[in-house]
Amino acid sequence: MKISKSWFLIAFVFLLGLSQTHSAQNRTVLNQAQRITGDVFHIAATTPRGAQVYAVNRPNTRTLAAIDNGLSDLFALAAKNNYRRRLNYSDYTIYIARADRTQNSDRQYSPDIAVGAAQYAGTIYDKGGYIYAAGMVVSNEPCSFIIAEHTKNFERIAEVVRYEGEHLVLYHNDRRRYNQTADHNLGVEHPILQ
């Protein structure tokens, strides 16, 4: 079978268009993550199971494995709740930002990022116009969130990934429940999926 040059050119242009669309979406989300954190995510990596990672520093193997573990736990709970959408590692992009603090008010190791207080302004979470968050969803589509860089306690990374991922799984599978749990100021905290 002979493939014409015009057919090859059409296929190439189509694939190039898909690549540029995907890249444009990721560029928009990347810009948003950098605006929120003030960091530049110049390191790109992929977890062993296929999640995309952008970081300020090269993530070690324990960090990448912890991200996969958090997503694995999330996907198992999502399946238990009969959710089927966005249960692939490659659906997720995780940004690893510099920690704005490494200890919480109890002096426990707790790498967190400082973000604008927004809907939490004036609440117990408000620390003078910002809050400390273990993670934050950047985009529901594509599924993207930020976590703080850890140097130890990698189990906490898995937990934060699972918790931030809960918002995204709910967004794509159960919009009513997502709307009830999107704002922790309403009294709903993680874990959401049981």
C-alpha cells in the first residue's frame, strides 16, 4: 500500500495541531502555578507510573514514588466509589514548589506553600492575607496541582497527592459532591473519599 505525500502532510499537520493545543494548555497551567508560588518550574520529570512532574529542583526517586503511591490510593478509593474518569497517572500534572515554611505552629515538619487567603480571608486559616497549604489545585482540566517540596517524611507527599487529587476526581465524576467539598472553609476536610 502506497501512502501519498498529501496524506502524510495532513496527518503531520493534525498531530502538530494536537501537540500545540496540549502544549498551550500546559503552558497556561504552568504560568498559573508559577504566578501562585512565585517559583520557576524548570525541571520536568515523569513518575514511574506516568504522572507529569514540574519542579524547582530535581525530585528524587522517593518523591516520585510517593506521588505514584498517593495517586494509587486515590484511584483505589475512586473505583470503590464507582468513579471511572481521570483514573490514569498520565492524567495528572504535579508542580513541586519551594516550601514557604517547613514547620507548622506545633513545630512539626510540615512543608507548605503560602497562597493568597481568597475565600479563607478572615477565617482561622488566614495568616495575614495568605494561608499555608500542603497543596493546591491549579487546574481541573488538565488535572494539575501544586505541592511543597519535601526532604523527608515522603509519606506526607503521598497523603497530600491523594487529598489534592480527591478534588479532581470529584470534579470529573461527581460535580455535586465536588461543589460541597471544594471549599474547606465549609467544614469539609480530607479525606473526602472513604
